[in-house]
Amino acid sequence: MRTDAKVVHLKAAPEQKQNSAAGRLPVALISVRDKAAQQLRLALQTLFDNADDSLFEIADRATSNAEQNAFFEAMRDLRMKRRGIERSFLQQVFESFSKLNQYEIGKPAEPEASFENLALVQNDELEESVAIDTMVAKVMSRTSQSLSHLTTRINVLVSKKLDDKNNPLGPQQLCEYFLEACRSLGVEIKVKLIILKLFERYVLTDLEQLYAESNQVLVAANVLPELQSAQPRRSPNRPTTPGSSASRHGTGVGDAPAYADSGVQEAFGNLQALLSELRGSALPARNLPSDAIPISSNDLMRLLSHLQSRAPQQVDEFDLQGQLEQLLHRVSAKSGKSRVVGEVDEDVINLVSMLFEFILDDRTLPDSLKALIARLQIPVLKVAVLDKTFFSRGSHPARRLLNEIASAAMGWADQDEVQREGLYQKIEQIVARLLNDFVDDPAIFSELLADFLAFTGDERRRSELLEQRTRDAEEGRARAEMARQEVEHALNQRLLGKTLPEVVVRLLQEAWSKVLLLTCLKHGTQSEQWQAALATMDDLIWSVAPHEDVESRAQLLELVPSLLKNLREGLVSAAFDPFSTSDFFTRLEALHVQTLQQLNQSTNPAPATESLDQGDAASEQKLVLPPREESANQAANQAMIEVNEEIVLLAPGETREHEPEVDLDDNDEALTQVDNLRVGSWVEFQEDEEHKLRCKLAAVIKPTGKYIFVNRTGMKVLEKTRTGLAIEFRRGAIRLLNDALLFDRALESVIGNLRSLKNNNGR
């Protein structure tokens, strides 16, 4: 029987069984899966074939024997386990496809982070995660459209809702498959990062071709054929083998004509139509000499490059259109003919000018960042002249670069000079690179986008980790605050209005309150431990109260040993200061002796001392009492105090701020504004006339009603209550920042303004 050589046979893949979920996949999707598995298998084989050489070269440059041995061990480990890694990787690919038509039954909720078991992400895991984010960002910058089309087509065929991130063939999933397959490798993080780099070089760089072929298979099966994807760009000498190690370059905006489908052309055509209708009324008319000759787009590019090389650092008063007119006058004078910009190119110039007017008026952007972005007007204009899809394609690298820069600087305050060491300098480098190097190859935008995403990916990951730790810490604080209130209530319920020895009040307020607090945090107020701690407190208060009946003497003799034992164990568990503990117990024992002496004045006190000694000996903590006269003197010197103020427990250095008493209706507009805030929302607080604070709502702590705000690094900078925020809204001290994509907002604003002008002129 003849077998097609292109079919991939995996013995370990359970999806191949007839009764498996994969059998329910559409035929076209099975074909996509098998072709992708074939390409990925060949790419992995090429990776492992080249891994030895790569690791050997690195080992040869090692600076120590230990480092060299680590690479040699990694080479050996990789050779031994390569088959298992290949099998595990491909099996995960098949399993992911098999789940596309399975309904996911509710998974058990992940346990919430608790105050007791907070853990920091290890540095190795952080480096690994940052490397993956960078790899994925590079792939997405090259393949965003073809991957998006593939995801859309798969969604038509399966029941599970997909996005680019959880697409079985998406870069995020493929990286996770490979990481999981490599778990058995006993290598250091340095070696693992090198292996990941090889995975990027030999596997991920070919994903553009994989997505193109997968889309073609689905188009042939009549799955959304109207979606037109760009054909991947190939180097003339590039081998077609999936594992080829030839030099690869991501497709950039230089491939733009491939995207120029009818929808794109229609979008730019609509913008042109709006401009044409407004020209001569709301917009200046083109008053051209009769002998005017439009210059070509190539000539316009040369003029723009001339202006770009001479663009000033400060562009506040730089009139691009005026400067261009002057150049055209000089060209006309030399040629003896009137040279003008063509109508299409003039429309592009007008649109880009309007876009930058919006961007530079946008209150979301810090002023210092506006100055940097303003210098990009000529490079952006050149891109738009070269590629009209700039106005309609959201994934255009030049648009994405502007959006990513604006997004990264969302929480950046102008007065924060520290940030200039990182983000500001990176943006400055991008601007300088475009002004100096961009002539007519827009692929530079793809390169800079990938580089900037790698830079911000590391920063974003670190800020997310710090933000999560901030949330965990605040949730822990909230639990501690709630527990503190429970302890305060228990103490005030028992002590308020009573007159007791000072030593007992101090013991309960300063020491036993800590025992109660820890018990509440660990076990809760419904636990046996909490009830036992309250009972010990009640026994202590009863033991120092005046008693006159004989039965109380017997009860006290029986109670004191176990009471002292419980007190000691509780204070030890709370790590209370042993010196203070000793002083408390010395004075407390004197009080108990005095109480017993008062109950039995007509009898010999020796039995009382003997009973106490025997009782405490049973608890293996013998109580040594001072002589009778000394005990009596100590007890007599101990002051009695009346507890007439509520006990308030505060941590060292803590103050309890009282919220201003403001009576707001439930339907108050300010409260509605607070309730509309969502975690992740960026806001700007006007602290005073000169200072503004930009921060993000990181968490709403429900038990305490606290709103926690962090800065762009994830560090807590502000804490407010619901009422406190409502007051800030009322006095206009809070402004919501629009975190929608900057360029998209600018384009929407330009289109909206043009349509508004058109409607006004039509009246």
C-alpha cells in the first residue's frame, strides 16, 4: 500500500485514534494540522542538528572550565533527550487541535494568593518569561495579519473561541509547547536561553510561511476566501526547507503593496473624497499655475529626506508644509517650470498634518513625549507616501510603533526625571535612528518595533510582578486590618467601663492582643483556637477581680496553673518580648497571691503557695512566688485603672486617618464616577497647582473599601476610599486618561472632524 511521504505518523499521539476528539475536526483543519506538524518536525530536527555546533562554539569561548563543562553537559543532555523533546512538542500540538471542538468543563478556581504563602517569582523564571515575550513580539510584528486571518478562519470551524494568543499554531502556544517539552533538561538558565534562541532561529522564523500555507489550505476549502493575506516575502536565494538557517528578515511595511486589497484602497479613497469635497470651502483650494507639473512621489521623497536631515531639535514652530513650498519654489526656479505636489500626495500630507495636530494636542501624552513624537512627522509622512495602507491597517508597523510608544509612556510624569534614564532615552534613540537612517525602506519600522517591544516587554513584566506583589500586600494588610478590628471589639467588650489592675490591662492590650491577632489571621473567628484565646482572656480578668466566697478560692487555686500555662504558651507563640513577659508574670503572680490571701485571711497562706507550686509543676513550668511580705507590697503598689476609652490597636508608626464626614447620596454623580473606575484604569491627580500624579488603579480591596493606585513601575503611590475618591472627583482633581490606541484615536478624530465640516457645509 502506497503512503504519502508528507503524512506525519506519531505513535505517541493519542489523537490519531479513531474514537478521539481529533476525529471530529473538519477535514480542512486536519490537513492544516498535519501540514503544520510536518513543517514543525523538520524545523525541530534542524534545530537539534545545529544545536551541537552552536553550543560547542559558545563553549569554546567560555571563560572558565566550569562554564565550559556546563555547555558540554548541555550538549550531551540535549543529544540524549532530543527524541523525547520532539515527540512531546508534536504531541502537544496534536492535543491542542484535539481540544478545539471540546467544550471546556469548568476548571477548579485557582487558590487566591494569601498573606501567609506569598512567593516571589524566581529570577530564572523571570528571564525565561522575558525571553518568550520578546520572541513572541518579534513574530507578531511580522505575521500579525496572516496569523489573525488563520485564527479567524479556525474560529469558523470549531466551537472553542480562539484568539491569536491561544491559537494552537500561534507563537505563544508554540513557545509554551517547547518550554514544556524541555522541562526534563537539567541545564542552567544561561543554556536554556541559548536553546530558546535556537528555537526562535530555526522554528519561529518560518512561521510566516506556515501561516500562509495554512491559510491557503483553508481558502481552498472555501473558508472565508474573501480574507486576503499577504504573501510571505522570500529572499531569492533562500531555501524553502523549513529548517533552513539562511538569513531571515521579517516582512515589514516594505511589503505593503501585497496588503493593498480593495478594502484598503476604499478606506484611503473615502478619506480622499472627504478632502476633495471640503477643498475650496473648509479647506484651502489648490490654486495651481496653468503650467504646473506635479512632481512624482519619488521626487517628493527626496525633498522630504532633505527636510528630514535638516529638521530642528525643537519643532514647535516648524512649518513642514511651508518648508516644502519653499523647496518647490527653488526647484521651479531652477527648472523654469512650476513644480507642485501631486493631488494624492498632497492629500497624504494634509492627513498626516491633521493626525499630528491631534497627537500634539492630546492631553494624555506628557509634554516632553509630545516634543519627541513631533520630530517623527516627516518619517511618518514618508511612510504614508510610500504605503497608503498606513491609514487603514491597524497592524502597520509605523502605526504600531507610535501606539506602543504612547502606551508605554501612559503613566509617565514629566517631572519624574528618573524615568529619562530608561524609557525616555529609548524613545530618543528610536527618533534619532529614524531621522538619521530612514530614507525609503520602511522595513526599519518593523525592526524598531520589534526592538521596542523587547525593551518594553521586560519593563512590563517587571512592573506586573511588582504590581501583583503590591496587590497581595494590600490584601494582606486588609486581612490584618479586619483582624485588628475583631481584636479591638473583643478587648473593648470585656474591658470598657471596668476598673482593673494596670498590669492586666497592659498585658491584654500590649501582649495578648497580638496573640488574638495572629489567631484570627491564621484560624478565623469561628475556630476553636479563637474561642480558646478569648476564654484565656476571660479567665485572666476573672482571676484578678475581687472575690469574697470560699468557692472562688478553690476555683482560683484550680484555675491559676492552667491560666499561667495558657498565657505563657500564647505569648511565646506570638514571639512577645521575654523580658516584658517575665515582668508581667512577676506582677501577675503577686496579684494572684494577694487575691488568695484576701480570700483566706484566717488561715495559713502556706497551703496556697504550695497549691500554686504543685499546680504549676504539673504543667512543667514551676511558678516561684516571692515571699509573702514582698508579694503583698508589690500587689499593693500596682495601680488600678478604669478603662473609659475605647482601645485602638495601631502598628508602630501607624496613624488611623479619619475620612472626612461627607454625606453623599447613593446616586451622587461623583460616586457613580468612582464606581465606573475599573482596575487597570489610568488617572491623573492634580496634587497642587504645579504637580500632577499619574497612576493606575491596581486593586479595589473589598473588605476595607480601599482603592490602591500604582505608578508605571507597579509601586504603590496612592490609597483612597470610595468617599475620598468621590470628593476628588467633585473638586475636579481627577482626570481619566484615555488608554485607547493613540494613532487610532487620532485617525477617528480627523475623520470625525472632516465629516462634521462636510455636514456643516452641506447646510
